[in-house]
Amino acid sequence: MRLINKISLALGIFLLVAATGCGGGGSIVLPTGNYSLASLTGSYVYQVHGTSNLGPYREIGVFTADGAGHITGGSDDFATGGVVSNGITGVYTLASDGTGFLTINPTALGQLTFAITLVSSSKLDLMEADVFADGAGVAELQSSTTTTPSGTFAFRLHQIAVALGQNPVSEVGALTITGGAVTGNLDQNLGGTSSQLSLTSGTFFPPNSLGRGLATFTDSTNATTGFVYYVVNTTEIDLLISNAGAVGAGSAEAQTGTVGNGLSGSYAFGSRGDTGVLYDAVATVGQFAASNGTISAYVTDSMQLGNYSTVIYTGTYTAQPNGRVAVSLNSGAFQEVFWMVSPSRAFFLVNNPSNVEDGAADLQTVPTFAASTLKGQYAMVMDGIDLSPEILARIGTAQFDGTSRLTINELVNASNSGNGAQSPGGLSGPYTVAVNGRTVATLAGQSGGLTLVMYAVSGSDAYALQVDAGTNTSGMIELQH
């Protein structure tokens, strides 16, 4: 019955959107596309972060879709201070615009229903649609399952609860896996205390036929972290921390190219993290230019505890052969550490005594951005909190007309509503794009408004931040194809 109700809700969105005008002029545009059930075929590795009636959780797994609406198998690992693992089956629906619902069971929470939006047949966004849980994530087509990871991987981990205490922690670094054995280095912000550590030992055990395996590494403080991991492909791994009492997850991507040269060019980025009093209470998007050890116009738009700020820094950086890049902003007043995945991508953390924040940065591929750079229909997923307080997540499609108008058709899960995923009606309004890719959209609809600041990586994707007072939600938009 729950799935039938969700399908009815999705159909209701189309009827509502077709009949609704928008604040600010113009009519809401119907989402379009040529997707079908067959667009979701194969095995997909997923990762979700959120909060449930059991508390904050992290979840990873793999599901197999048959192209006809059925989840024929898979595996789900759920952590809220300890890992619970289950084999899964389920069902899914897909509309022509790439939106739909995916239900899996059993999990640690019982049956779970996700609202989904396809970026492509190889990638989809997820939002928890149930009353008892709220969160968001992503799933990617799996192309390799049974081989132990091998090579050097840059990685990013975030824990909102650590096994040995209750301080949040961000970690970025690089690990090398050789015959299953682990070595490497990392930077850590543990509750505001920053450290450089080495990985003294560790093991990645062989994965099973679903690409699921177990791993550990021990750092130079003798702290051992255990993982459940899923192989997405030979260059990407999803990680779930399995230590008792821990709630954390992350990912690792194979290093490629000349990472020892560090940063070079203009990068868009997004990050999120925790303050000393509240998790998911800080989120940032921005852009910077790096060349020959100098950083110019490091622009940030940030929400912290519901308060918006925008700042421009300048700075310097130094690179090491292993891909570690130390960044100093405003003459050392602010410091960050980047670990290069490749010359065009990096993971980073902020060395901040008040916040525990980490993110990713991507090389911009457009020299000069304009409104025409963003045109077409994009998949959108965002999540975080507002200061009600409640968990807040949204998913759907965002349509840029290439000149000045953005239309969003979405589902929103506001945890305090007690209703799960709901349609607030369509939103539409003007957007502007600066030459550095900074995009600002002010949207209105029947149920209120939404203000977004986005930094485009290219015409195909952008980091997004909601900048309405009292909120801390962030995510990505990606052109559907």
C-alpha cells in the first residue's frame, strides 16, 4: 500500500505542476525525458546518509535491477553505532523524466522507500521517502565486483560519532593497497584538533560476488578503523565505518595523472560538516583559481547554523609528490588540506578548531560561464537540516532555460512534518550566472520560496547550497542524459 501511495503522489505532482503558475511570472514547466523501467538495469552501489527513528545513520549496499521494475537481489549494510547487514529484494518505478521510487527490504529499518531521480542509466540520486527516516545519497552502476582493490586511492571519510568518543572527525588522505595490505597517509580533524597521520598497517580482504568486502587500517596513533566496503569499479570504492559506536562513511577513488603537481586551474567545490553543537550544521560552496603556488579569489558561500555569509580570500599552497596540498588563506588565518585524486579532482578538509568539515573540488572545464552554460534538465538532490530543528532533504529535476529562468519540480522530506516525501508544488524564478560559474536562483511557488547559490563545474554539473535563513542543505545538480 505504501508504494501505491507513493506512485499516486508522483502522478499528483504532474497534475499540480501542469496547473500551477509561479511567483515571479511565467508558468511552471513540465519535466521531460525518455526514461523507462529499462533505464535502470544492472547492479548499482549506493550510499545514503541521514537520520531515522534509531538516530543518525550511514548506509551502503548494492541492488540489482532487472529493467522491468524488480530488484532481484543485493545487500544492504546499515550503521547507527554498529553495522546490520541484510540481503535485499524490492521493486521500483520510473517516469519518463527519470523520477520514481525504489523500495527495498529487509533492512535494519524494515522496508525502505527512496524517491529517485536518474542522472543517466549509470547514476541516480536517492532521497529517503519514509516518515521514519530522512536523508539522501547516490547510486552508481557497478562494473567490477570480485577483485580485491589494488593501487593508490585518495579517500575521504566523515564520522559524526567516533567509536572512542563523541567528537566528529573528518579524514582525507591516500592509501595504497598491495596484495590486500594497506599503507598510506592522511590528514585528520578530530573535534577541531588537526593532525597529520600515517597508516601503519591494514588489510582489504577479498570481496564476495556482490562486490562487498571487509577492511581495516591502523594509523600512527594506534587507532584501528574497520570498514565494510563495496567495489563500484576498479577506480572507486564506497566505505562504511564498522567500529562499534561509530557512525561514518566515505569513498575512495584511484589516483591518476601527475598528482604531485597539486592544484592548477580554476576549481568549483562543495563541503559540509558539523559544529561543536550540531551535526550537518555547516555547508559551503565556492570557487578558486590556483597557479604556481598562489591562490587568487577563493570565493565561498557558506551556511552555518542557519546563517549565511560570503567571503573572498587569497592565499598560497604547497604540493607534495604523494598528492597532498597544504593551502593557507589570508596569511595563514585559515588552512585547508587537499589530497589530489587527479589534476582535475581533489578531496579536502578544513583545519578549523570550531567546525569539522570536508568536501570535494573539481576542475572547471568552461573558461567563462554565462546563463547559456546551464541549459536543459538536471537531476537535483540536496539534504541537511534546518533550525526547527529537523532533517530536510529534496530531490527532483531542475530545468534551466539557458537565458534567465529556472524551474524546479521536486519532492521534499521535512522530518517534522510526519508525512515523509511530499510535493510542495513547482518552483520557478530567475537565475544569473557570473563568469566564475557562481549561479544564484531565487524561486517561488505555492508553498513558499527557495534561494540557491550554485558553483558550476561545467555545463553538466554544479555544487548547490540553499541560502535561506535557518537552513543548512546542500548537494549537486547534474545534467540528465
